[in-house]
Amino acid sequence: MPNQNMPYNLEAERSVLGCILIDQVIQADIIGELREDDFLVPSHKKIFSAMRELANVDQQIDIITLADNLQKNGKLEDVGGIAYLTLLTTVIPSSANYKQYLDLVLRDGVLRRLISGSNKIIENASNSKDSNSSLDFAQKTIFDIAEQKDKHNLEPIGNSFPEVMDIFERLEKDKNFLTGLNTGFTEFDRMTNGLHKGNLIIIAARPSVGKTTFAMNIAENIALKDEKAVIAVFALEMTKLELAQRMACSVGNVSMDDAMKGKLSEKDPDSLSRLWEASKLMNSRRIYVDESSIQTPQSVLNKCRRLKAQMGRLDLVIVDHMQLMDSTEQKESRQQQITDISRRLKTAAKELDVPLIALSQLSRQVANRNGGKGRPVLSDLRESGAIEQDADVVAFLHRPEEKTEEGENSSGRQATEMREVLIEKNRNGKTGNFNVLFKGMYVKFVNFTMQQAPEKYRRENASKGDDDARTAVEKVPFNPDDLDVPDDVNDEESPF
């Protein structure tokens, strides 16, 4: 007898099996949705297993073929014999309501798995000395159950063509239309058509070139363009406070160095006011930061699932950076761990249906190539070739200026510096490179214009225009009077 304390519906289980026996048209639909442990009654598990075995070899499923299969496997008497199989065909007048019966069986199966999973979580926590691993186990157990419930089935590709043609027609009518998220960097969007759902975007650079700043500028631009956008940032290296300080200076066009030294009033009397306005504005946006220094792809996935469920949407995920992550599974080498991390981040992007930006370090080979001036290539991605394989887009940030003997950029932190963005992989578009400008004092990247370029670059390229440099329009200067700041800033509780 089944455990009476576990959720189950005897009549629903019988009705589903009966529908399979009396209606060949719906057999495949029902069998494709169910698994053995969706049934609680042991005899029903055995009957369904035999039905699925017949379906797998394309045999007709009826009382005769089913009884024969059960007899050959010595299970016919266990399930109640021919008499019980016959009973299953008489408990329902027709198969018209099979979907309702199926939903009842599926519902109870999920509830039982939740109960079983909860017991496993209790057992794991009772025997564990590591709270982080226990939390990961608990989240994975619960969300695996949810994933099984929401599994995808094979669907006709023809269902996608109306959306495909709608996109193509919009692109034809509006040359500036983006099929993905607008990053605010015109050339990046022109080459990639924006950040697309389900894509893994790798932004890689050597230390201190600006990959964190570039990624956070993308987050800022998206949030400023769409006040309802939900963005998750996993900062394994920096704190939430540090990111907020940078963001306020970036959006407010305020010198980070002066702000940190308390010299704003001396050099720019309006700067403190701009910081307040920028802070209020960004506080009204929905950017969530997890500053935990220990993250696995599974923990990222779990937290993003929770955020998406709470907020009703999720637009972008940023991981800074992937070499600091721990592998979900123990691997022999760091290369194998990074391979596992890369693959799971791609899987997370698809499952969450969002673009996921993962920052990555580059190997030291770049620093040694061509006297430190060499451009990075795909093989420079640190510790694993799987990153290149899994990524939909790989973009390198490269600092082309000559360096001093101390290794610092010769133009200094306060100056506007050139950066090259090299898109070395683009699964759905072309590759190439373009220039952006790094305004170090504001901790921000902006689109290239010849007018704002460093003096040395302007002298050497005086005959070229902005288009020749493969650049775009200048970002509109920050003006606090133009800000539409809500009276009640965002007080939503972070799910992290």
C-alpha cells in the first residue's frame, strides 16, 4: 500500500492509465509528460513502465499487448492481472478530460518530490559542517524539481517563424532597431545587434584595463534607458559600496579621485550636487549586487531564479569574474574547473533566458607579446579553451598606448585614454574592432569622438572623421536638471 501521508489521487492515476489504454491518439502526449515516480501506487508504476517500454519500440498499447509485456517480465500478477487492466478501461467514460487527470498526477508527483527533497536537505544539513555547501545542495535540490516540472518539449520550428519575420520586417523598416539589449556603446551594438537572451558574453582583459568598469557601464546604460530593467551583478572581487561609489561618479560625471579625497568643493562646486542627483537616480533603478566572494555557477543560477521570481523579470546578469568562481563539482585541475564553470554559465544564461556577461582574465602571454603592445587573441583566455567554445560573444578590452617602465599608462589616470574593443567571436554576426574612450577620472567608458580623443591620437589621425575610426556619437553630457528622479526612491528588498 502507498504511504497515506504522501499526496496522491488514486482515481486520477487510474484514469490516466485508462486513457492510455483506450485512446491511441493521446498515448504519446501522456507518456511523454509522465515518469514512473509521478505515480505513487506500486502497481501503477509497473503498468506505466510497461506502457513506456511498448511505446519505445513502437508497439500498440492495449490490454492484450500490455498484459503480454507484464507477463514476460513476471509482473502481471503483481499488478492485479488482466482483471485490473480491464478495470482501468472502465473507470472513465472517455478520454476527453485526460489533461485534467494528467495535471492531477503531475501535481502530486511534484509535491511528493518536494517532500522527499526536503527530507534530503534535512539529512544533508544534519551531517554537514559546511553551511555554504548545504545551502547549495538545498537550492539545487529544490530548483532541480522546479526544472523538471517546467521541462521543454520538442516543438515545431515553424512556431518560431512569425517572430522571425516580425524581427526581419522591423530591421528592414528601422536600421537602428536592435534585437537585443542596447548597451549604450554604439559600435558594440552595431556589431552584435545588442545583448541577446540566452547568450554568454565574455569580456576579457588584463588587470587594470577596465573590464569591470565597462561591464558596469553597460548595466548603468541599460538601467538608465529602462527604469524597470532588473540587473543582477555578482561581484566576487569588489564590494557593493565600491561599485556604488563608482556608479555615482560615472553617472554624475564627478572625479572619483577628488571625491575620495574630499576635494570636490575646491575644484568643482557643483559636483556634490551632481553626486546626490546621480545617487538618487541610480537608487531608483533595479540593480542588485551580490558581493559574496564565494560563488558557484549553481549559486548564481539559484539566486537569479529567486530574483526573477520575485521581480517578475530579469534582464541582465553580470559575473565579475569567472576565474574567481568555484566549480560546482570537484575537478582534478583548475582547467577542468574553468571548463565546468564556463559550460554551466552558458547553461544558466539559456535557462534564465537572459544575456549573461562573464568577465574573464587573460593569460600573461599578452603582456609578453610584442613588448607588451600585442593584442589579445582567443587563445589568451585564461585557463580553458572551453570559454571560447561556450561563449556566443568574446570581446577583448585592449589598451593600445605605450606604457612607462613602471607599467602605468603614460597618459595617467586623469586623462582620457584610448581603448580598443576587439570582438574576436560573434556567433551571430561579424567580428572586428573599434575604439572607445576611457575617462579614468569619472570611471566610465564613452563612445569615441575625435573631439574627445587624446591629443596624440588627434594629431596622428587629423584627416580622419569619427566614421573612419569606426566610432559613434558622443554621449550626452550629464545635466542634473534633466533628471526625472522619483520622490520615493527604490526601497525594494534585495533577494540576495
